[in-house]
Amino acid sequence: MIGRRHLHLVAFSLFLAGVTVPHTSASAQDRAQASGSAAATVVAPITVREIEPLRFGTVATGDTGGTLTLSPSSGATSVTGSLRSICPSGSSCTASPGIFDVRGEAGRSYRVTAPAQAVAARAGGGGTLNVTSITIATQSVQGPGTRGTLDDAGSDRFKVGGTLQVAPDSTAGTYVAEMEMVVSYD
């Protein structure tokens, strides 16, 4: 009887050895290894600076107030209500779009982010005017739009226009608004 038990244990050990050996070799085949690499391209920083401020010119208002809209691409103006321009054509008080210079990596596309509106405060206090519908026109792309492409020298320009809202009871004076223009690569 002792011999049988011994045989049984030996047979059991062989059976386990047969199961574990193939399992160990299969695990080794389920793994693979490779080396990879990482790369980066560093481009010139993009910059923007104001060349000319956005000027709505000198206007007069009547009983109803009104708006003056300035196109960034053409520089053309249109007025509503009782608002009217009182500058002779070609004088320093006429309306003109703001002009900004963009510099960066040649051939790269960029985007301009402008505020939707701004508040112009009267110098010395005493009133505000709203500037709305702020629009952009880049030199490298025809018509209005917030995207442009830097030329072979890494430069481009964009113009800024918008709509000035003047209430009928607005205090006479010079009004100035700060408008942050942000440029970034696309």
C-alpha cells in the first residue's frame, strides 16, 4: 500500500510539472519591448504691439444719440440716429481703424482674440461710452476675420474696428477705452 501512495504522489507531481511548464513559456511570449523617442519643435515667440490706436473721430450728437460703426478692413464709417462726424475729410480728427503689428515664426498661422466690447471712460471722469462689435481684419487674409498668417519675414498686421454707442446726454470730452488684443499661434 505504501508503494501505491508513492506512485500516486509521483504521478501527481508530474502532472503539475506538465501544466506549469507550458504556462511559464506562454507568459514569456505575451511580452514585447521597444524603444521610442520624443521630439519637440521650438518656434519663435509671437508678439503684438499697437501701431495706431482705434479712432472713432470727433462726433456730435442730437436728441436721440446714435452709433458710429467703423470697418476695420476699409476704414469706412456709418452712423445711426442723430450722431454725425464733424471732422473735415483727411484731418487728424477723422475715424480710422486701430493697427497692430504681429511678429513671430515665418509661415505660421495665428489667431487674434479681441474683447467683445469695451467701455471708454471720459478723461477727467464724468461719463462712459460703450464700444461694441469689435472686429478684426488681418493683412494676410482678405476681409474681416481673426486669423492671419505670418509672412516670410515673420510679420503681419491686423486692423481693429467696432461700433461706438453715444447716448444723447453724453458729456462732451475725450473718451478712451483699453482693449486687450491677444495673439496666439493656431
